[in-house]
Amino acid sequence: MEMVKVTVDGQTVEVPKGSTILAAAKKAGIKIPTLCHHEDLNVNAMCRICVVEVVGARTLQAACSQPVSDGMVIITNSPAVRQARKMNLELLLSNHPQDCLNCVRNQRCELQTLADQLGVQQQRFGTKTRPEYPKDDSAAALVRDPDKCILCRRCVEVCHDVQSVGAIAPANRGIKTQILPAGGVDLNNVACVQCGQCTLVCPVGALYEQDHTERVWAALADPEKHVVVQTAPAIRVSIGEEFGMEPGQVTTGQLVAALRRLGFDRVFDTDFTADLTIIEEGHELIDRLNNGGVLPMITSCSPGWIKFIEHFYPEYLDHLSTCKSPQQMFGALAKTYYAEKAGLDPKDIYVVSIMPCTAKKFECGRPEMSSTGYPDVDAVLTTRELGKMLRQAGIVFSELPEEQYDEPFGITTGAGVIFGASGGVMEAALRTVYEVVTNETLPSVDFTAVRGIEGIKEAEVDLKGTKVKVAVANGLGNARKLMDLIKEGKADYQFIEIMCCPGGCIGGGGQPIPTTNEIRKKRIEAIYEADADLPLRKSHENPAVKTLYEEFLDKPLGEKSHQLLHTHYTKRNKYPQKSVG
Amino acid sequence: MAKANCPLPTSNLSEILDKYKQSPGSLLEILREAQAINGYLSREVLQLIAEELGIPESKVYGVATFYSLFKTTPTGQYIIRICESAPCHIRGAQDVLATIEKTLGIKPGETTPDGKFSLEFTSCLGLCGVAPAMMINDQVFGNLTGDRVREIINSF
Ligand code: SF4
Ligand code: SF4
Ligand code: SF4
Ligand code: FES
């Protein structure tokens, strides 16, 4: 790598050629303020908060986009720089509602932080006092508040380049510019998959999840309701970040204790139904392999992915496993098997999920997700919303003791835990399918080829003579690549795992902000750490799952399973309001 | 010619799309020619263009709303364009605008309910000598006053 030498505020540093001024300054220990820049996304250079002086240059330069050249002398902290940054910010603020006290991002907002950091103390250029654009709360999972938008375009980058959905883009011009769904319609009327990746990158309160905390507080306060909660695999490695912990800590025990203190009657683990998913889906795969079923079979646990394939590849829905996601399987069993066992009327059971995902809010409202006559799941809280509720309740997370999940949905295996990371469902399925098909114990349970944050991963497994070729994709841009291979008849896989969000659920749209690829990697490490720590690593060894089949379900893919644990999909249009394409 | 009510001109549009198939980066030309068919770019037209070019509709919509040349809502039979540059402004374009708004009951960017007139701003028409000026379709009118504007509109 060719290196160049630059001077930042008097310090000389060596950086690879082509580095930005921002990166060079970082190396010199200086954090230049930024707003529109995001470390995982393309550079837009819209806000000019990051300006610096470059000796010899006529104007101030945007540090996030300007590459360094050999011998460049950079000044990041001169009166001219400070004044320009502050002025640019003040101009932004002049068109921004000063609504921090009522704002979902209060104290967690990059714009607010910058105002403090750059010393803004008055509204020299006035401020936006009246709302100009209505809020758009049409989507089941998301809210857009265009008045708060500072037009940084990070959401557009993530929606187009990472997710290949392209639901929103800049429209109109000048002072009227807005980030809009096509046609200027509501988000629910375009093919947005509600993945919430845009909410992770939005620096302000312009994009966020639909609030479910109020209905959960209400249920918790209702003496008639028996409120049970399930925690997705990815929460245990991220919730600590809501309380200032370093990314990558496993806090399963504290999470359970925190939920008990919030007042939930039973604290269960979605990992249990992740194990169950593996049994059902594994048998579905074996059945398809043996009986000429549609292949490759594709996993179905990620609701953003499901909505994506329904909109963009509706003719390939029969590739999807018919298994409901673990969240929905859990809800269906909570209102049947558990209700029976606990002697409760299903109408009195209120099921809350803690999910790393915004699309789960959409999923729980799908009309087919109420196999008992009641919705399988009543409310979905994102990791962020749980953090908010715990803060409201004054629960000091870091000081909680470690507690255990309740029976019967509290016994889980490592296979269930790794559902939280890209490749995890595949690995869990292989651990089970291998042993079911070959009747032999796996020499090693670790299928490392499918692990990690890489966009598309492949592996081949020898099931005693039958070779099974598998692929794993995370992020919908990568899912699209695999779907196009299938479309062209070039995919020779038998089984594909697809997760909507980059890195899998640990990188989900409901996870703590910030969620960057660096942080995703740390959460992934934590997931495999949690897996390795568990005595049971394979779904089919989960004793509670065995009991469930003995007492209730009878057998995998049996009648009860079909009724409660499997589902069907809906063909949707790429242009939901019109019938073109 | 009642432009707003034409059916979806799929055949013409596909000719346009075919013509530009081989030359990427022709979105602006395609939009311009597509708009000529109906006088504006409907959602359907934008979707067909997006589909053919393999880009999201949101991007096509973004481009179509960025340039004032493009319309995404139907325009009237007659488009009144008021010059908003400085010379016309100084010589009373505001009064002309107010008169039109009052006479027709529409604001810039809107169309009368009967589909007859649309009102828009335009940049300098090069008629500064006879400011304030306006155009109705391709006819130009200068030295405007409130009374004269009313007269002109009534003559259409
Ligand atoms: S987006 Fe940030 S700056 Fe704006 S009102 Fe909300 S918290 Fe305040
Ligand atoms: S939720 Fe996902 S698909 Fe919808 S706008 Fe945001 S990034 Fe795009
Ligand atoms: S919605 Fe948020 S991420 Fe998108 S442009 Fe506006 S401020 Fe930026
Ligand atoms: S952070 Fe550099 S221009 Fe916005």
C-alpha cells in the first residue's frame, strides 16, 4: 500500500494514499465533527460540518470526502474552521424544529450533540416553529417525520445500496427537497420492507420505529392479563449497549432479571422456538430432498426478507420454507400449549417479543399470524424500546444479578442462540439435519464456513454420500444476488439462509444506535461465545422440545405443526398502488 | 385537445424506451419525450420507465421532481408562465400574479378544476424590454397590467 505523509494540526502522520482528511485526522487523534458522514456508507458530503483548512487551498475542505495528498498541511481547529462549522450547523438548525424535549432521539441525537459540541447557544437565524410536513405513520413498523430530516441522505444510501430496495429517495428541489417514497405517497404504499436499517443510520429523529411501549405498559398494569415475554437470540448481546456497555458483552442473565423486574409474569426465550424451527425446517428440507420438492429451500425467519421476496420475487415464494419465524411459533404455542399447561384462557395471555427488528412489528400484524383466533404475538419491542422502558422503570441494568429463564420455554441450545448471527440458522440446521440423516454424531458442531459478516457465504456438507450445497446471504442486496442466480437457473444450492439485515439479527433495524459493521462483528463474536458456553449445542437435543412433541405436537410436520407453526405467503407488487411490472 | 384525459400511451412510451435502450444515462431524454405524450409524467409512466431502466421508482420520481421542466401532475390545456426574474419583479409581476390567482382561483403549481389553465413560474423569458411578461403556451405577452391580464385570460 502506498503511504503518504500529512500534517494535521502540527502532527505528522502516515496514511494510505487515498485516505480522507477525516481518516488522517483520526490517526492523529483528532475527531473531526461530522453529520452526514457514516462510516459504513458512501460519502455524500452534504452538510459541511466537517470542514477544515488545507494550507494552500482557496476554500475550506470537507474532511469526510477530500482525499489527502502527500505533504498536505491540515488545520482542523482555527477560528475560520470553528466559525464555518458553527454557521453551517446554525443554518441547518434554522430549518429544524427545536423539539428535543418531545423527540424520540432526545439525548441520542447527532444533531443535538453537535449543537452542544460546536457551542450553539442561540438561534441566530430563527427556527422552524410550525410543522411543515405531516408525520407518516402509515407503515406498521416505522414512522417518518420529515420535519426533523436534515437531508443527510444516509437512509437513502442504506435503502438503495445496502438493501437494494430503493423505497425512498430525495425528491423536489431547493428548500422543498424531501426524502420521499416514490410519488410522494406514504411509506406503506411503496415496497418498503420495513427493515428499519434506515432508522439505524438516521442521525436525528426523522425515522424511527412505531412505539409499542405504551401498550406493553398497559398490559403489564392490567391484572386480568398474564403477560409473557420472549427474547430473541440477538438481544442478549446488544441490550447492554443501551446502558453504555461495550459492544460484544453477553448479558443473558441480566436481561432475564430486568424483564422480571419490569413485571412480566413469565420470561421465556425465543431460542426455544428457534430450536423448534430447526426441527420443523430440518425435516422440511429432508422431505424436499427425498421427495423432489422445490429446491433450493430458503429460510423464512426474517420478516424483512419475506416482505422483500413477496414484493420483488413473488414468483419464487414456493422456495420459502413454510415455517413461521421463531417469534410467531412462540406466540402460537404460548396461546395453546402453554395456556393449556398453565390452565389459562388464551384470551388472557398477552405475548410480548423483544426483537432486534422493526419488521417483526409488521410480521405480528400479518392476518395469517393468528392461528389460535388471537394474534400469536401482541406487541413487539425493539432492543431500543426495551432500553427505554428499563430506563423509565429506573432499573440499573449493570447491577442486576443473573437470573434464569422460566419453564417450559426457557431451555435452549447453542443452536438456538446462533440464530442471531448470519449463518446461524444454517449452522443450526446442519447440526440437526446431519445427525437425523446419517444417524451419526457430528465430529465437530462448528460449521465455521458459514459464519461471519461477509455478504454471501457458501459451503458443502457431505451427509454420508448425499452432498448438500448451501449458501448464506445477509443484507437484501446480497439476497437479491442469490435470487437473481436462482432466476437465471444458475444456483445449484439445496438450502439457502437469508437474513434481511447486514450481519443477521445482531445488525437488525431495532438494535441500539449506533449499529456499525464494527459493532456488528463484536456482537457476532459474543453470539458464538454464548453458543460455546451452553451445555447443549444441537436443537434436537433440547429436552423441552422433545417434551413438546411428546405432549402436544406429536411429530415434526404433523397436523398440529401445520396448523400452528407453518404459514403461507402473499404475492405483492413491486409497485403496490399500481399493477405495473 | 384535452391532454389530461389521454389513456396510458404504452405503445409510444415503449418506442421511446426502445430508442434509448442502448444508451445508459438517458433518463432525462426519456422523461422529456415521455412527458411530450401526455403533457405530464404519471406514476404509471414513471414506473414503466423505472422498470425498463432497472432503477427504483423513487429515483426516477426524484429526478422528475427535481427539474421544473417536468410535471408529475396533469397540467391544463393552457400553461401560464409568469416570469419571476428581477426586471419583471420590479415592474410589477407580483400584481400580475395576484390578478391571475384571483381570476382563476389557483396558485403557482396548480391547475383549474376544469383542466383549462395551469399556472407556473418561469425564469427570464428574455422579454425584459416589455416587462412584466408572461407566456401562455407558446404565445408571449408583455407590458402587462392587471386589466390587460384579465382581458387576455378571458380571450382564451
Ligand atoms: S432530531 Fe435531534 S435536534 Fe431535532 S428535535 Fe429531535 S433531538 Fe432535537
Ligand atoms: S425500512 Fe428498509 S426498505 Fe424501508 S425505507 Fe427503511 S431501509 Fe428502505
Ligand atoms: S431521514 Fe434521517 S437519514 Fe434520511 S436524510 Fe433525513 S436525516 Fe438523513
Ligand atoms: S460530514 Fe462531511 S460534509 Fe457532512
